[in-house]
Amino acid sequence: MSIEIKVPVLPESVADATIATWHVQPGEPVERDQNLVDIETDKVVLEVVAPEDGSISELLFQEGDTVLGEQVIANFVAGAVAGQEVTKAQANAAPAADSDDSNDNLSPSVRRLIAEHNLDATAIKGSGVGGRVTKEDVEAFVKSAPVAKPVAAPAPVASLEGRSQKRVPMTRLRKTIANRLLEAKNSTAMLTTFNEVNMKPIMDIRKQYQEVFEKRHGIRLGFMSFYVKAVTEALKRFPEVNASIDGDDIVYHNYFDVSIAVSTPRGLVTPVLRDTDTMSLADIEKNVRELALKGRDGKLSVDDMTGGNFTVTNGGVFGSLMSTPILNLPQSAILGMHAIKDRPMAVNGEVVIQPMMYLALSYDHRIVDGRESVGFLVAIKDFLEDPTRLLLDL
């Protein structure tokens, strides 16, 4: 029985998509629900799985091609396919020569991955039909041999006095990120204001209650839950920061959806925590962890990425001391958190070492004035330096 493999239905905000990676080739036997292809949109990567046991009979689009929602991209044959089924035993018994030393028998994504890691294709054991090396084989090889001796690099694409360069096409997500960042810089009156916060009160709370919190809620108490709580309370007091510009109108949002910047292998994404004003610290920690894991594994859905009125980004996890974060359009502001460093501070006339962190608030000056931006940042500082305010709504 022949079945058409189609692109999933795309959201209204997504016009088209790109074939990112074919995980199987025509003739390879696959099982029901096995991932056939990754399709990359401007926001997320969608997986298309096998509808039945069988094999792909024909690929209608190749990696890198642009496709539309519900477009047929391959033909699939359900059940056994005469002359094309290969058992695992036969595949394992295939001679090593079957994995073409010239890499001509490898898919584009596999060749690209091998080139990026400077690997020898003949050293990788293939699990595909006839010993074909798959993308998963290369990734497993890299993980199992992180200190493997690199082979001689291929001839450089271009060189001058011994220098070389490598040209790799931008992914669809990376191009979208680049365009949105340029749009934010060119279409907004962006300004950044700074402050610093003493993190000792929160660090003392975490030290005192970490163990009992983890036993009670099944998750560790981190800093992000305090950041999000402080941001939510500050947004209540400064509605301009929670608003956005739509043409000649200002839209004030009466709900609190906070985007969390998450670094993934494919680029920076900003999944959304919805209705943070109804969440406890434990709820925030659990949801942030879930979004981070989904981002790492490429499982974020379009719904996870849609919306958001304000963004929190924490460059401190990478060691950043200070930065000027760029707006996440159409939002009007973004808060940058940074590394916590011990610094000498004047406290009650004495020099005391305190764990300090810089805060950076970038905002669109067309809608947020200096008074609101500074007041908003000071409110966050007050909430973090005295967390009791969050409990007493002060």
C-alpha cells in the first residue's frame, strides 16, 4: 500500500519550511513511528514519522529544499518491499568497503557532520542498509570518542599563506534569528539601563531551604524562579513595560507571559512561561526545566514559542559579567542577568565582601520612558535583595 508523506500543517505565522535532515533513504526498512525527516521552520523543528512499518519508495524533496504545509515530500510503501528489505544481520555482515571511502554514498547531512568534526568516515561503523553511515552513527561516534585523534583535514576551500576557511550554510532558524535581531536594532529606539543587586539574601534562602524544597517539590531551587517572580511583580507595577506597539496603537497586556532565553544546539530560542502570576517558585522551576530539556532535544512546539510579553535572559551561566541584550520583538523590554561575583561593598560604613550581580534592562524608548525603565529595574533589585517583599506584596 502506497502512502504519501506530507509536511505537517504549519501555523498561520509560518509561511513555509525547510527540509533539514532525511534520517532514512529509499529502500531502508523502517518501523512505525520512526522519525523519517526533520523539517525546520522559523521557530521549531518538526519531526515526520513513519505511518506504518515499511520503507520510503521515493524522495520528492532533498535536504535544503523549501516546502509548504501539507505538501507531499515523499512516497511511502507500507509492509515488506520485495528486493529492498535488509535484515540487521545482513547489514552488519556487509563488507567494510560498502561504506564508500569517497563519501559519495553518504547523505549531505552526514557529510557535513563528518566535515565539521574532521572525522574519517571509514572509522565510523554504519548501522544503515548495507553498512551506510547515518547521522546518528556520526553523533554516537563523536560522543564515544571525544578525544579521538583527528585525521588530516581535507583540502581547504580557500587559503592564503596557510590560512583556510570553511563555508557552512545558515540554518533556517539561524537566519530567522539574524533577521529578527537586525529588525530590533533598526526599527526600535532601544536603550539599556543598568543596576546591581546583592544576591546574598537569595543565596542564604537557597542554602537554608534547598534540601527540604527539593524533597517537597522534586526539583532544585534555582535562581530563575526568583528572577521570574520579581519580573512578574515589577510588570504589575509598570504596565508600560508589559505593553507593545502595534502600528499607531499601544497594546497593554493584562496577563503575564514571560519568555525565557534558552541556548540550544540550533541557536537561541525563547519559549514562553504563561501566566507566571499564578505560578509558585516550584512551578516556575519545573516549567523552566521542561522547556530547557525540550529545547536541548529539539522538541519545542510552535505553541511553546508563541507569545510572550517580556523576556529574561541569563548570560551569567556562560560567565558574562555585563551585556546589553537585544529586544525580542514585538516585546518592549528584556532583562539581562549576569554572573554573580564577590565584590567589596560599603555596608553601614564598612567594607564587606558581597555576591553582586549586574542587571541590564534594554527597552524600547518609544513606549517606555526613563522613569518607568529605571523604576522597573529598581523594583526588581528591591525584590531580589529583600525576597520577603514578594510574599507581602510590598
